Amino acid sequence: MTVAALMLAYPAIAQPVPAKARNACIQRTAEEMVVATRDITVIGAGPIDPENGVRNLFMRNTRTGQTATCRVNTIDGFVLSVTLGGGNVPPPVVSPPSQGNFQGRGNASGGVFGRGRRADASLSFNRNRFNLRVFVPPGTRTQVQYLGTIRRIRNTNPSNPNTFVIEGRIDSFASSANNLRVINTRGNCRIDVFDARITSTSCSANAPGSATQFRGMSQF
């Protein structure tokens, strides 16, 4: 039964709710919802049982809209039970990480990789800086590296913080074609991570051989 229905069945009456009982219900409801007591309010009350002083208080989380019914003894403030209800409870807000290290395994093409080669990818970032490497294992020969600034990082799965997209601006580029000499340049990079694995990258800068793509395997 919803709070609205409960309040119709047991409308709030003029008898005030003792502060001890009110505060006890707020505290217990907050504990059941695992929130702060400041987020809980009493929105109504049922009739008092004349034999034992027990009364239902109708509670609501002002932040999420979730409701609850608190059964309390108004004489001594002892909470007998709290029954959680529904409400407009939004899904938890999931943010992508602000730093981390992620790996991928798949195929790379473009630049030193030509039409396609088996390759690994490695991403590290910290706040607004990223470092992306795509290389042929063991990584001491054919490879490229992009360093740059993160323009935007956004989560693409509301339940998994390790599924996200990085859109970045390239500041420098290095390639095994020129012995990994770092070249200051400009360009763009998009890096897709799914469940903590690099699934794809697409990067291109204003330097010869800097345009590469990586497609990761779904499992490895």
C-alpha cells in the first residue's frame, strides 16, 4: 500500500506526535534507508491505539521520494518496526574514474601497423592527462604513443564506472617509425573502455603516420 493510500485509510489526526517518538522514527528510518537523518521527514500519522499507545508514522526520504511506515510506541518512543515502501528512487549516480590504468588486446591498423596487426593497447590517465600506447607485443618494436589532455570523459553504463569514453586532445606523438622520437603536434583521440578493457581507439594528429585505430577483442 502506498503512503497516499495509507494516509487515506488512516488520515493524519490532530493529536500531536511526541518528539521522542518522531525522532526515534526518523533515526530508525534513516538507518533502514542508509541515509542521513536530515533526509527523513514525517508526512503523516495514523490513529493511536488507545490500549498500548502504538501509532503508525508515515515517513519519506525528501531526497529520493522513497517512503516508509514506522510503527512506534508513542509512550516510550520505542520503534516496533519500519517497513520500507516505494517512491521515485533514482538510480545511483555512477561517475567514471578520474585516474587509472587499463589494457586491451586486439588489432591495430594505420600508421606503422599498415592494414592490420595483432596488437595490445595500454591507457593510463590522471585527472585531465592521458597516455595511450598501441604496440605489438612485447612492445619493444612496432608501436605508437599519444600523450594529451582529456577534454571529456563520460560514463556509458549507469551501473559500471569502468565503462566510459575518453575524448582527448593530442599534445604529442611518438612512433617506432622514427625511433619513438616525441613530436609536439595536435590532434584528437577517442578511447572506449568497456568493463575495464580497452575496446577501441581512434587517434589522428598533424604528424605523418599518426592516424591509427585499435579494435579490441571482447574477451582475453
